[in-house]
Amino acid sequence: MHLDVAELRGFYETPLGQTAKQILSREIEALWPSVLAERVVGVGHPTPFMRPFLGKAERVIAVMPAAEGVLPWPREGHNCTTLAYADKLPLPDSSVDKLLLVHLVENAPDPQAVLREAWRVLMPAGKVLVVAPYRNGAWARADHTPFGLGRPFSRFQLRDLLESVWLEPVNFIRCLHMPPSQRRYFLSSAPAWESAGRRFFPRLAGVVMVEATKVMVRGIPAKRAPQRLKVFAPVLGPATARPAAFSAPNAEPANDTAPLRVTSPLGEVVEHHCPQIERQVSDKVGGAQDLQHRQVGDRRQRMA
């Protein structure tokens, strides 16, 4: 859901909007102190924060989404705004040095498509700055501000979203700790709220800023050698003793620690390493052999 451009401009003309603009502009200028001979583009509603770049950057352009509408900016001089779809910017590949996204990602139907388009227009060493409402803050619940509409994000959600489109986050900033109130007390004490919020309750910030760089080549994880699975033998109770008549004549004496060796009917010696289980099998085999020997002896006696 996009607000109308007139409503956005109206908010930033109120005392609360002016205070929020000052706080966010200070953080943006600290991240991008120099834009000399660079091309700076803002998408969404970036015009309240792009005035410091006028006269310094090589070119400054503000792109407003078609669902939002467009207003001429700045009021003096040549117009620097245009209307376009956020996922289809009218810019060539690798043509922007710095890209500012404000009031855009949280309102976009497909944030990944918007960020993929940002990756396309950025230069290989270009930077993008995403400004979005912070999920834990009070501003994300204030419907009378533009930050209370749309989808709020946490740091980790924005990080995963940027990394999915090959944008590497390099800076995280949480700001706008003052309550979203029009009262004079909160407006006049906004600097104190910011300094105290950064130190004592940074998780209650109203806005999160993430600066990311364009990634051209991503490494492939190295393959690890396959590890053999450990096979555990079942632990059974002690085997009951059998009569001597049913013991295998060709089996060695019982030993719980030594392997059990049994001669198969084909004359092969088979070594078993699980005595408790295989001894029961050998007993049955030995009993069958004893029965076979007795039957052969009885036949010979009858023939004699």
C-alpha cells in the first residue's frame, strides 16, 4: 500500500515530520559524507533527505513509484523527479553510484523484485541504503505516520532479503527513538531521546537503516569429505546357557570380548564381532549339524 505523494509531503511539513527528517538526514549524511562527482538516485519518497546532495553530486534524481504519484522537486531550479515503476527503473545497467530507498521496500508488493532492480542499476562498487520501519519500535504501530503503514522489518529480515539478491550488508543503524507524538515535550527533547535510545534501548528504535554493496561474484562453499556414520550394535540381555548337546562342535569357547568364529556348512570360517547375537545363531547351526550327524549314523547302522 503506497501513500499518496501529497500525504507524504504533508507529513514531513508537520513538526513531527520535520523532527524525523532532521534525525534521519543526519544519519544519511554520516554514512555518505561525500558524493562529489557521483550519481545519486532516490526511489520511493526520498526528496526530504536528498537536498544536501544538490550541488555536490554529478546528478541527483528522485524516482517516485507510479502508485504514489509525483510532485516537482526542488521547488526552485530544474525538476529532478520522475515517475516510474519501482521494479522497472528507466536507468541503464551499472549507472548509479549511490541509491537511496525510502518508504519503498515496506510498501512494495514484491520487495525482492525492487532490490533486484536496484542491483541492476548499481555500479560494481555502488552502495544502496534501505530505510524501513523497525519491527520492535513504536513508529511501526503509529498509523498517523508513513512508518506505521506497510510491512516493518527486523535487522535479520532485511539482511536476508538483501543477501538473496546479491547485496552485501555493511552497516546497520537503528535510529528515531523518540515517541511518534506531536507533543512539544517529545519534539523538544528529541536529541536526548536519540542519545539515550542508542545507549540504553536500541531495540526500541523506530527506523532501521541498512547500507549494502553490490556483489558481482559469490564464492562457492567448499565440499567437505563425507563422514562415515557410526553404527551402534543393539545392547541385549545376557544369553541363557544351552545344554552341551546343542553346542556347536566347531565353535570356540565363549568369550564376550573375543570375536566368535564358526565354520559354515561350506567349510568357510566366518568371524563374528557381535558374540551375544551371533552365538545364538551358531547354537542353532550347531544343533542342526548334530542332528544331521546322528541321522547319518543311524542310516549307517541300519545298512550294516
